[in-house]
Amino acid sequence: MASTTRYCTRCERGFSSTDARQQHIKDSPNHNICHHCSSPLDYATERELDDHLERKIGTTI
């Protein structure tokens, strides 16, 4: 099994490196990332991300 830092629990996939996992999160439609926050937040649904963006910056995707 891959290291915990190299495992995506949402997609139940392991990765050979942390960089590969980060690329997966960036590219996967299963992840909804807020790129406006200093520490990017990953929301379970696009609706949750939209709600966050509405509160944070007053707009949605």
C-alpha cells in the first residue's frame, strides 16, 4: 500500500510520489479546489465550492 501522504482517500488510489498525488488532485473531476485560498481547500462537491466562493469572494465558478 502507498504511503498515507501518497494516497487519495476520496478516489481510493495510491500514487508513487507526492507530486503524482498532487497532480491527480489538480486534474481529477472528483476534487473541487479553491485556488483563492492560501492553503487550497478541496471540497467534496462543486456546490460546496460554489458556496465557499460566494462567501469568500462574492462569485461562483
